[in-house]
Amino acid sequence: MSQALCVSRRTLLSFGRRQNSRIIAGVARGRHSSYSTPSRAAPSNGGVTVTDSKIFGNVFATKETKAIWSDRQRTAYFLDFEAALAKVQAQLGIIPQKASDEIAKNCDVDSYDFDKLREETELVGYPVLPVVHQLVAKVNAIEAGLGEWSHWGATTQDLTDTAVVLQLRDTLRLVDSSLDGIIAALEKLCVQYKSTPTPARSNLQQAVPISFGFKMARLLAQFQRHKQRLSEILPRLLVLQFSGAAGTLATIAPASSYNPPNAEVDGQPLALRCQELLAAEFDLAVPAIAWHTERDNLAEVSNYLSVLTATCAKFATDLKLMMQLEVGEAREPYVPHRGSSSTMPQKRNPIGCAYICSMASSVRALAGGMTEAVVADFERSTGPWEIEWIALPQIVSTT
């Protein structure tokens, strides 16, 4: 027996080495030779993550959040930044008015080649420069050299961070609206079931009687606190990022301007006045100072969403236990076939609770990554920033 096992082990190892060689050769040729062609019956354009999946996408995310965090919307916000920056810089004489006008005319996201954006992003490593290249080319086609005034004094992270802030603003408006709906529904339940008895539980054992309305009132208090926390977070979060290469806005100066204005405008240095006007274009706060590697506000909102979804999961945990047939105290709203079993027709699975708990657990795990991204090196980081690109869209999509 041992000899046979040794022979089998050697055979498997040999087979593994051959397969690895094929894989390495396939990768070198730009393909994986062991991958089969997708079946005609199966869609081939689904995403890798559940939020991008054709099958699971609408279960784990909403159409609204997916649109907010799409490539198209992010790129549209990049272009909004470029148009707004050109507008205020022309007002201040930093760039020519004609350049500003043509930049604005060429910031329609639907006129951009996303295949080229993808290819160049794969090469450069960041998505902003590919957008700027296309913008400059469009404006230069109108007048040679005019497009070179695009992106004046800005850096990649200025656009990226401002776009993220705008995406978060859009998302948190949805969250705020949902909180209003949850609070209103819980207030009704508190009144409706204020005298409906149910057992309190301690260590999973029945303790003393309470009302179901009392149980809902405790949940209501949590969501009211979440509503308050959100209002406290927003002023810290909704802040422009426009600080230039190392955060000093050194490029924005009379010496580098097209029509040199005075060193100060309305009692402010030219660069800070430009920053103030740009913030006003987006209805964002002016930063106290650059925050390229000061990521506490993004970590804060991520962990806020972590705690918010944990509250949802706490109630979902209670509800799925109360849905047990031998308990039968409460249940998810009835929808035909929802939570059906492929084997046992008598079952009605607490599928909503299951999804809530799994998504909340994922948000908590990903929020830890956003805290890790706070540990960023020097004035522009090498790696921690990219954690946000992976974690943040998933956090907000599954909230």
C-alpha cells in the first residue's frame, strides 16, 4: 500500500510540474492555456466580485451605488474637476480664457475612449494621466498648445481624492435617506407592538417578559444615533483635495500664470484663492491643509459604515433566531418563493437575514483595510492609497 501511495504521489507531483509549466508558458504568451472557452449559454461579461456579478449583483449592491462607483462616474468627476479648475483659473488670470472655454467643451465623459483609458492605466498605474492625455489632445486639436493649460497645478491625487469625496457624498445621501426610512418604520413598529409580549433573552435563555415594541425601541435608538453620527462626519469628509505635487500648491503663482495677477487676490495668496473658488464649484469645504497622506476621514467614514451595518446584522441575527419554527416569534416579510429550498419544500429560509449578516461581516473586514491605509509613507504614499481603491467601493456597495 505504501509503495502504491508513493507512486501516486510521484505521479501527481510530475503532473503538477507539467501543469505549472503549461500555465507559465501560457502566461508568457498572454493567456492561460488551461482555461476553457466560456459556454455560449453563460454570460461572459459578469464581474469577479459579487457586486459586479450578473447573477448576484443586485443582491449584494444596488443599481444606484454601482452607478456611483462605476468607471464612468469616476471619470466624469475627473473631468468635472478639470473643467471647474480651468474655469476658476481663467477668472484669476492663471490660464487663458480660451483655454478654459475649450477645456470645458471637451469634458463630456461620453466622448472619451475607455479602451484607451484602460490600456494606458494598465501601463501608467493610475487612471488620471490617461484622462488628461485625451483632454489635452482634444484641446490641442483646436489650437496647438492650448491643451497644455489643462490640469494646471493639479496632481493625480487631487482629482482622485476629490472624485472619491463626491462619490461618497452621493452614496451618503442614499444612506441618509435609508436611515430616514428605517427610523420612520421603527417608530411605527414601536407603537404598533408596544404591548405585544415577547421574552427577553440572556445568554440565549429566556429571561423576563418585555414587549416587542420595547425591543424595536432599542433598535430605533441605535439608528437615531447613526443618523446623528452621519451629520457629524459629513463636515470633516466633504472637503476638496487640491494641493499640487507635494501639497504646497507651489505651481500656482503669478510667475507661472498666463496673465500674471497680483501676488494676492482678495487678501489671499493666489494659490489659496484658486483653491477656495474651486471648492465653491463643488460645494465642498476648503481643506485646512493638504491631506494626500492624512486618510483619517476616509477611515472614519468606512468604520462608520462598519458599525452601521453591524447594527443591521445584530437585528438580522435576532430575527433569524426568532424565525426558527420551534420559536416562531417573528419572520421576514413573505414573498413567494423567497428563501425556498431546492430539497425541502416546507422550508422558508431567512435569506434576507443571511445576506445582511454576510455583507456586514464583509464591511467590517474591509474597514480594517481602510484603517491600514492611514499608515501612509511621507507626503505621497507607495501602496497604502491603492488599498482604498480595492476596499472603499466594496464597503459602500455592500452597506
